[in-house]
Amino acid sequence: MRYPNLLLMFVLVATVIGCGESADPAGTPTYYGEAKAIIDTRCATCHQAGDIGPFPLTTYEEVSAVTVPVIRASIANGTMPPWQPSDDCNTFRGNIDLAPDEKGVLLAWLDGGAPEGDPADEPESSTSEETAPFAVDMSLRLPEPYTPTIEPDDHRCQLIPWPATETRFVTGSRVTPDQRSIVHHVIIFVVGPEQVAQYQAYDDAEEGPGYTCYGGPTPALSSGEMGSGPRVPEQIGSWVPGIRSTPFPAGTGIRVEPGSMLVAQMHYNTSSADPVADQSIIEIATTDSVEKEATIMQAVDFGWITNGRFGGDAMTIPAGESNVAHDTSLAFDSMLLARSRQALGLAEDAPLVLYSAGHHMHELGKSQRTELRHADASTTCLLDTPDWDFAWQGRYTFSDPITFGPGDTLWMGCTWDNSESNQPIVDGEVREPVTVAWGSGTADEMCLGGFYVTGQ
Ligand code: HEC
């Protein structure tokens, strides 16, 4: 009978000692002590009233309401915060992912029963990292408010006349969603004067503001119809939740001629909020000259986009197969690089400097990777998205620019899952697997890379 009493006393003493510390006796982090500061910066940016996170995570009560296993799973398997690029491949500016030590603290806190701790332990919030927003000189808006009609995902493009009457260079852009609860992402394209009539026709062909588009600035064509081919307009900006807009690298910018048109591709998602009228704001910074003109270099395979009709292999993704891979290589002297050099007024053998990368596939996409393969057989990984998610596509700026020089080859590979278990929902029903190839329709696929490049 004596042992239990001793043990009880030991526990009591330990508890009293433990009370004086911010963590509990076992060293478990607490909500106020450690977890809240991380959740505020890494989660609540989206998980707060009126934002895209489906529930708020701003107080202990709100976090507890979600339950430990659900939160733990989202952190442990890396789905939250949503950050696509693999750290094993390259490092990027503005990474919103949890740092390994932050992840460790949150998991230890959750595994310890997610104790609340003492509100007095909450560290002072620090806002020093935020830099002042960059100056813009054009403040534009979607011409008309649009209320999504296709549920849950409505991809809608609106044309915005380019206001400048002389050649300008875009040095950055910032999108401010009007209805953050439904705006999932935004991509801003610029259409040159020679293509404006075609885009105006897309707009005229459909009722209501703008037109339905998918996977790019062109209308969602039915399967098998050819899209606008490789002439994809330049992408001058995008907005993905959680990622702060930063201007293009200093001294660089993308040329826009008078008479051009902007296409704002809006992705609305109404799975956790009711459809409401949105008229998002697009602000653009421009200048009349830059040291280095930039362009978006597209990486793609001509066999794919022409479905093998003029040589090369079509990007066939057979029905029912769960692991289909296609890859392509762009040599230093290939046509797509030549086109970028031409757009930038560079010599035929001029190296290009790569600043950022974006990947693009549709809903069957599993993974995409782009890397530079050098003549000495070494490689520089540019961007790897091992777990592709159509809802979270972004453009990622490398910590340091990467030179694409003579002897280098850009390799790009994509994988798809076209099995029964990975089919999109069409008209409320899970689609039967069908053989898929390149196209701009929702039921087609793509494997496209985009890179912000300048000369050296
Ligand atoms: C960039 C915005 C954003 C950030 C940052 C973010 N979330 Fe989310 N979260 C969402 C959205 C949107 C959903 C709804 C699911 C979807 O659309 O993928 C979601 C869903 C969830 C879910 C539901 C289950 C799931 O995995 O989909 C949990 C749990 C969750 N988030 C927890 C967190 C936690 C914990 C953090 C911080 C470590 C976090 N989220 C950071 C936007 C975000």
C-alpha cells in the first residue's frame, strides 16, 4: 500500500513543478506556448472568416473543433499548407510550407493531446518580415461582376482592354480577389494586338460576362477539337492563395504593345461557399524601359499538341492505366528556345536565364518534373511537383536564377493516373475511364512548362 502513495506524491510534485513552465511536464508544446504562432502564420492566412479555407483556425476553440486526427493527417501527409514544389528539387522564394522544425512542433503538440496551455505564454506577434507592397501604376478590374454558375469549379475568362497607348514593360502584378471565399486562383495573360479579334470572338460567342475557359485563356473545347495550339499568350501574373505577389526580378519586364488585351482567367470554387458576384482587382506595375526584356518560354512537345499528325508521338494516356508517363527534351537550339530568343532580340546562340517555373496538367495529372541536363551529365532540377493538384497551380521563383547555356537540354516529364479510381466528376457522376490525349477541354490533358526568362 505504500508504493501507490509514493507514486501519487511524485506525480503531484512533478505536476506542481511543471505548472511553472510553458510546456506541460512531459515537454509537450502547448497551443499558446508554441502552436498558435505557427498556425497563425501558416494556416490562418487562409483559414479565417471570408477566406478560402473551409473553416477558421484562429482560436483554440476553432482549432479544437476540427479534431486532432484530421489536422494531424493534413500536416503529416503534407496536404496542408498547400505547397506543390518538392524541396528536394530546388529552393524558392516565398515558400509557404511548414519548415521542418515547425512541422515537428505541431505534430508533437497534436500527439501530446493538443493542450491549450496558458494564454499568458503567447509570444508577441512579429510582423517584421512583411515588406511594403510594391508600387503599381495601373489599377484594373474585371469589366463586369460574374457569379459562378458551374459548380463546384467554374473557370471563367474576362477580357480587359490594355490601357496604355505606348509600348510598356510589365514589372509585376498583384491580384486582389473581390470574393476571397470563392476565388481559388487567377491567371493573367496578355494577348497581342494580332490575336485580339480571335479572343473577342470567344467572348461574343457566349452569353454573360466573358467566356468559359479551362487550362488556359481559350474556351474549353470539347474533347478532340484542337485548341489554339502552341500560340499560348504570355502569362504576366497569377494569384494563388497564400503566396504573396512579388514584382519580377529587378531590371526585367515583359513587353506589352498598345492595342493588346488582358485575359483574366478566374478559377471559382464554390464547394465551401455560396456563389456570389465577383469583380476582382488586377493591379499592374509597368515601366517604359527595362535593362533586360523578359518573356515566358513554354516547354512542350510538338508531337503531343499535334497528336502526332506531323511526326513525333502523341501524348496518349490509355483508359484504365494508373501510371502513364510521357517526357520530352528541348535542346539549346530547339524551336521553342529560338522563339524566346527572337522575342527578346537575342543572338541565335545566346544563353537564356531562367527565373521561375510553372507546371501545368489537368485533372488526371499525377506528377510533373522539369530539369536542366548539362553536357557533363550533371542535372539542375528546376521544379518538381510530385503530387500534382490542379487546384493549386502556381508559378515558383527560384532562390537564384539558373542559366540555360550551350550543351544544356531541358527535360520535362509528366505522369498520369487514368484508372477508374482517379476519374473527374462530370455532371455529378464519376466518369468512366476513356483514352485521353492533348487538348484544352476539361476531359483532355496537358503537360506544359512555363519559364520566366531573359538574356544573360
Ligand atoms: C493557401 C491557403 C491554405 C493554407 C495556408 C492552409 N490551408 Fe488548410 N485548406 C485550405 C483549403 C482551400 C481547404 C479545402 C480543401 C481544398 O480545397 O483542397 C483546406 C482544407 C484543410 C483541411 C481539411 C482536410 C484536408 O486536408 O483537405 C484541414 C484539416 C486543413 N486545411 C488544415 C490546415 C492546417 C493545419 C494548415 C496550416 C498548417 C492549413 N490548413 C493551411 C487552404 C489552406
